[in-house]
Amino acid sequence: MNQDINKYILTFLIVLYFLNGGIEVVAEYFHLNQLIYTTKPLIPLLLMVLYYLNSARKDSLFFIIMGLSMVTNLLFIPDNPQVLFYGVIAYSVHRIFLLFFILKKIKIKHFIPLVVATLPLGFIFFYLFTANELPDNTMYLILFHNILAAVLGGIAISLYVMEDNKVNSLLLISTLLFLGLQLVIYIEKYYLTEVHSEWMRPLAMTINILAFYTFYKFVLAAESTHNDGSAFRSKL
């Protein structure tokens, strides 16, 4: 009986997560900033609650990553260069913790495929970095982001190619979504600054919602390889 109740709670939270995400996407399209300041922080917050209820390990790094995501989301709302600079800093710290957390959850056995997968991504991000002029105060941070993105993508691709399983598949999907999110954010903030685009922010938030939920599923799958069960023993 308790297990059924727990399953209903988790299902409700997942529905609430995507419902809130849908409202956030609509709010981004219509520039409803007051609503955005409510729905945007709820995205990582709901994932923290889901992880707390559904994980036996409850790794503190997951909560740190989601907390940093919440801060980054809030700092990326205003169209203010100074606030954007602080957002880029928070985003940098977030990506460092994200990479460290992933390396903690998986084991890299083959380094040559990692290098082979990382180099093409590095060239792509380096081209994007040099293709347009960037603000001086964020130039080196963005270069650092691109290096982290290439390494993260290389890890996910090489792991999936060498061993196709549920954990590596979820990591690949979430990583590709994260890379897509980074590209959309940079295009909006730095490459289309003079072009009014109604769909860039809604697109970014759609990718963000899917990326973090897939990342949450990856974490549970990675932890389940070391544990027989979870707090609620649910597959949601």
C-alpha cells in the first residue's frame, strides 16, 4: 500500500515538473517575467525533491548542481550585461560540478576513444568562439565553457560507443541536450543580440527541461548499478 502511495507521489511530481516546464516555455515566449521568476527556479527544485525521494544515496553533489542551476536560471532572466556576467560565472561553476559529478558516477576505461570523440567537438566550439566578437569580461569564461563542453561530450560519446547500456545512453542523451542548450544560449546572448527572436528562449527552456530530467534519470540509473533499490524503489 505504501509503495503504491509513493509511486503516486512520484508520478504527481513528474507531471508537475513537466506542467511547470510547459508554463515556463509559454511565459518565455510572451516575456512574462513575473511568472518566469516563479516557474524557472521550480525546474531544478522539483528535480531535487524527486531525487531526494527516489534515491537511496542522496548525493550532496546533485543538490549543489541543481542549486547552481537555480541561480544560473535566475541570473539569465534579465537582459543586463552585468547580471549576465555573473550568470556566466555561476554557469561555469555549475559545469565544473556537473563534470566532476559525472566522472564520479561513471568509470572511464578507454582514453583513446575519449580523445577521438573530444577533438571534433573542440574544433566546433573553437570555431564558434572565434566566429564572432565576444565581451572582454566573459571571453575567457566562454572559452572555458567550450573546453568543458567538448570534454563532457567526448566522455558521453566515447562511453556510449564502447558500451551501449542504459546508463551510457541516458548520459549521451542528456549531454547532447546540454550541448544544444549551451549553443542556443550563446546564439541568443552573443550572436543574435541585435535580432529580436521570439523562439530562442522558449527553445532553450524546452531543451533545459528535457536535459535536466534526462540527467536525473541518468543519475538514478548509475546509482542503481551499485544499489539494489532506492528510497521508494520506483522506476519513475
